[in-house]
Amino acid sequence: MTTIVAIQYEDQVVIGADSQVTATRKFSHPRMVKVSERGQYLIAGAGLSSACDIAQHIWIPPKPTVEDRKDLYHFMIAKVVPSLKQCFKDNDFRLEGDKDEETRFAFLIAIGGEVFDLADDFAVSLDDSGHYSIGSGSSIALGALAHGATIEEALEIAAKKDPYTSAPFYFYKQVKRG
């Protein structure tokens, strides 16, 4: 499980993530990061490790054109999502099937200094608050942010209350291009 938090500012996005990986037991290793820098993208993943591995290490995200940069939300829906779906298909990741789990995977994807929430049904979402969080400690972290906590404090609070979240925390920043 995971807690990944993002804050959208006017001129940048900051993403923070915990480092605990939980499968049949707890894992922690500096190369097992929850946020990957892939060219112009920051890709943060929570949920099924196989989905995160494909998105963060195999997928080659599309490069936005000058025209695409005028509306990155449209770019995410029209180009990024189809590209990621195709990569999942090419790597035998089943998109259909058992939905017993509430959420199979979720991503926070930053491009051009803007962050987008991508659910396991490939819905792309934005939030007026500029606060985003995915993973098992996401509700705790969002509550902390809503009450004025910094991104660092939100992760610390989530780690105290969620058994699947722990330090060290890693932080990434992407500045808006313009």
C-alpha cells in the first residue's frame, strides 16, 4: 500500500511519496520508488505493483506538442490514456476482470507542471483544491492538507495512522513551462 500526495501550485506541482511497499510482507529499497521521472513526466503509482511497474518502467509516454501544451487535460484524455492502455495490453495486463478490490491502481501523473489523477478506469480528474492523494493513507493525508498541513506533515500524519505508510519520504517538483 502507499500514500502519495501532490499539491498543485500556480507555477508548479510538488509530489511526495512514502517508501513502504507491502505485498506478502514489507519491502523497502531505494530503487523501489513510487514516483518515476520519465522524460517530461512524473508518474506516481499506488495499488497493484504490476500496473505500477508497467506505467513507471515500461511505458513510453507521448511527448506533447506545442498545441498539446495549450490544453494538457485534453492531451491526457486524447493521447496519454490511449497510450497507457495500449502499453498495458501489450504487456498482458488485464484491464477487465475482478473488481473485488475497491481500487486496483491509481496514478498521479504530472506533465508540464500540472498534475492529473488517473483512476483504474482511466478517468482523468482534476480538483479545484489543488490537493491530490492516492493509496491507503490518501484520505488521512488529504484531511491533513485540508487543515493546513504541509505536504511533509501530511505524509507524517498518514504514516502515524496508516500501517501501510512509512518513511523515508521522497519529494519531486515539476515547474510549469510557459
